[in-house]
Amino acid sequence: MRIVLVGPPGAGKGTQAHVLAKTLSIPHISTGDLFRANISQGTPLGLEAKGYMDAGRLVPDEVTIGMAKDRLAQEDAAHGFLLDGFPRNLVQAKALDEILAESGIALNGVLDLEVPEDEVVKRIAGRRLCRNDGSHVFHVHYNAPSVEGVCDECGGELYQRADDTESTVRNRLEVYHTETEPIIEYYAQQGLVTTIPALGKVDEVTQRAVDALEQRKQA
Ligand code: AMP
């Protein structure tokens, strides 16, 4: 399946994408993770992206679309993928349509994770990521690791994202409303969107997502 996951920062996209991708045996492609990997490796792409990310702004489209296109061209994405954090505006959504159309394929569905705004801020403040693999996501209250500061999945060190501060989160939410929400309407017009409530336990939300995708498959 070829799926896009959308939702505000803190909706649990990374957490859900990690589990869903495993369940569906497709790669989890997160542009945020790709940027963070570039930053930690000190690449020119990482250097360019860092300033935008720290400010909670979108990295310019040419850079982001080029990076996503390269990743989608890798062999493991040939039979499906779960996109997390891309596309994030209409320009990127249309570019993705073109990239897929070049291979004669299209998206199967868009999962929209819905979460109230006050919950978003609470979630982000306690979020911790693994240094080895950014898709291993924990929360100090809601999804605490067995040992504080250590990833349950691989033993990696847990850290707080540089852009998970309150002022950056406010910018990211603003950007989400103005830039990203319009893509939900764009995809809804193509009949691709299923909105699921992202409140509750991680595995409850995963179950809702799996059920929604199952229905898409049968449609
Ligand atoms: P995320 O991990 O998806 O929350 O992304 C973290 C940050 O990376 C965002 O706030 C943006 O600065 C940048 N970023 C990730 N994906 C994109 C994208 N598709 N377009 C532009 N910037 C992005």
C-alpha cells in the first residue's frame, strides 16, 4: 500500500508510522527523520535544513521534494510506503502526485490523525526520541521506556528534539494550520482521506489505523 500520514505535530505520526510500517511490511519514510539524520551527519543538506527546523518553519520545497523523490526511488519503496511528514503543503502534494504518476502509480489512502490542540502541547513536551532510530518514540508519561533515558527497542540514548520547545511548537502548529491542512481537503476531494481520533493508548490508535487501512484495501 502507498499511504500518507497527516496530523499536527504531536499527533503521534512517528509512533504510529513505525508500528504500521512494520505491520504492513512497507518502509516508513519520514522527511523529518531524513533531515535529522542529515543534521547529525553534518551534511550540506542538514546544515541547510537545521535553521528552518529549529525555527519550526518548513524547509524549502525544492530541497524537501528532491530528498523525498530520491528516497522514494529506492528499491524498498517500490512495493509500497508509509509517508510521515511529507507532503506538508499543496506544492509538495502535487509534486508527489507527479513523482508517482511517472511510475504509473498513485496513493491508496491518507490517514489523518486528529488530536485536540491542548493535548498536542502536552504530548510534545514529554516526547523523547532514540538517537539510533528516530522512529523509536517514547513519552515520559504516556509511553515511558522501562529504563529512563534508554530506548526499549535498541538500547539507544533517548533525547528531546531541539524543535520540541514551546515557542517552536507554536510555530509548527501555525504552519500546520496554514500550510498542511489544505492538503487534507486536496486529498479528500480525491476520496482518499480517513480521519481517525488519535487520543487514547498507542495500540488503540494503531488498531483504528489498521482497521481504516483494511477498509481502504477492500474498497
Ligand atoms: P517532523 O519530524 O515531521 O515533525 O519534522 C520536523 C521538521 O522538519 C519540521 O518542523 C520541518 O522544519 C522539517 N520538515 C519535515 N518534513 C518536511 C516537509 N515535508 N517539508 C518541509 N519541512 C519539513
